[in-house]
Amino acid sequence: MSLSVVSLLALLVSSVSALPQTTAASVTTSSAPAITTAPASVAAAPSKSNKLSYTATYTPGVNLPKTSENGQSGTNQCGTGSNSTSMCQNLYINSVQDFCLWGPPSPAGIANDERIVVAYCLNEGYGTRIFPEGTILGAHFTQTPDYVQITGWGDFTKIGLPNPDEGGELDPHGADGNGNPIGGLAFGNSFGKMQQYHEWTNFMSSNEFCIRACNPLGTNPAGFCNHVYDVMACEWNMPGNYDPGYFEDCEGDSGAPMGVYGTSTFHQGQPATPAAHPAPASSNCVRVASVTPGSIASTPTGASISLSTLLTTSGKVTYVETVATFTEGGASTTGTAIGAASATGTATGAATSTTSAKSSAMSNFVSAPLMVMFVTFVGVMVGVTVAM
């Protein structure tokens, strides 16, 4: 049974779309206070606006600076080479199998190192440190219209936290507006493209974590990623699933911003502490067997892949030449796959790859060998398909 060229190209495009993409209050070491019922009267909620302005917006592989704030201990130009001494201060939050958290550069409590923490990630390709095996013991990713959130359990003594460490809160503001850590940036691709999250918050302790990054075009980024409840810990700030032992990606409702109850807002330090909001409803959860540090190469931001296919026939053999071009920031990697399919359905494939760079951003691109593997697969599959 033959397959039309149009259907074939649709199949190729769908394969490409499934490729993985590469992505202020000071910390206080107080455990969460006991939760009580909400007081009868709390201060009126301040108005929030999603029309926020920022001094700069960065895109990985395009315009990341060496440092983004004065006094920064690490760097935002991290390259792609992950290692155990990296001082990269960029986070990526894409899925339960592709996320990062903050941790100390050398063994210390979070409160002691809040200004100099560095990024630890599941995946290589971001230029960060990689979580040691067995660090993440349960993780639950939820995407809502207004934010992405990951909650879970882990053994963070493996990245240098003491046991116990009651933990603390990291955010892009800090007491002086420079962030905790100073110059720390967060990125993700959950809302249509790889982009910077200007509003985010992350709580870390020796065994529990939560991180939330807010959609820049959401209804209330500053409210849903509020950073002022720094002694209230994870489950009050980010209600959700913290169960250890399994890993999942979910969709969910946004719920209410932390601390906001109707038209009133709780202020940390008031005599009575309101109960945490219930976890918003979630759906379409997909479990994965495990998360394996360093196992998935990341594709950087702003990438595009174009395909062109040429079919020629000689006798009983149809030759299919497929050219795939990966482009970003003025640089490109091109791979050519040639498949030969006979009437019996056998196929052969060969691939070559060439690279041209017009900017230093090429150092952040997917590797040429990965492109060769991809176009080889495309070439062989095209050859087999034409012969069917």
C-alpha cells in the first residue's frame, strides 16, 4: 500500500515536533508555622497587574550576558558542558523529566548561601551541575494557564544541604532587587516558546522542594509567584502533590494566588495564619517510570527545523533525499539523508552533516552528531515508507 508524499511529510513534521526542547525577600530558615483558621479580617488585597516592566529580557543562545546583576558570584553564559563545579545561575523548568533547582555551590545550608546558589538540573546541555543519581525521589509537574509548578521529595544532602535543613526561599528579587541568587535567571518552553520567567519562587529543604514559574502573559504573574511568604514553606505557598515514589506531568487549574482570600490578603507576621489553599484540580496526568539525571540532551531556545524531500525513481528503486536544517540565531546545522527503497521493501540510508555558524550562539546548539542520527533515521524511514 503506497503512502502519499503529503502524508509522508506530515509524518516527518510530527516527528520533528516531538523532539525535546532546551529550554524579594531574603531566605529565612524557619519551618512552616502551624496552620490555623483564617482570621475574620485581614488587610485588603493590593491590586495586581500583569503589565509589568523589566530592565532586560534574555533568551538562551541569543543574548545571555556573562552576568546579569552586579555582585553576581556565578554566570549566565553557561554553554552546554555540564560539570560538578559549574557556576551556572540559569534554571530551566519544562517538564518532570527536564527541570532544575537551586543548591549550594559547596556544602552549606540554603539560608547561608541564598545569594550564591547555583543551578542543578536533570539534563545535560544547559551548562549546569547535574543532580546525582537518587537525588529526586518524587516529582509532580503541573502546567496551568498562569504558571508551571513542580513539587516533590528528594535527598538534597546529595547536593550539599545539611540534614536537617529546614530550608528557605529563592526568588528573582531578594532584599535589594538583585535576586536570591544574585543574577539568577529562569527559563522554560511551556507557554509556546523558550522564554524568560521574570517571576518565579523556589523553596528548598533537605528533603522537600517546590518551584513555580509564572507565565509572563498570565493574569497575575507577580501574584501567583509571590515571594513574600518566605517562612511559610512549600505546602502553604504551592499546594500540590508532594508524594515520593513516582513522577508525573499534569495539567491543572491555577487556583488562587498564595495569601489571597477573596478580596483580602494575609500578611506574614499577623497573629493568625490562614489555612493553605487546597491544591487546585489537576487532570491528564501522565506518569513516567523514573527521572534519570543526565540522560536527555536539551535542545536550546528559538530553534527551528525545516525539511525538504526529493523523490527520484530509477528502475524499481525509489531514492528519497531528505535535507533537515536546524537554525537558530544566525547559525545552522544541515543534515542530508538519502534512502533507497526497492519494491521488496528493503531500504538503506546514509547521512552527512555540515555546520555553519554566524555567531557565538552556535555553542548552545544541538550537536552535529545528533543531527546526523536524526536525519539518518528520517532517511531510512522514508525509504521504507516509499517501498510499502
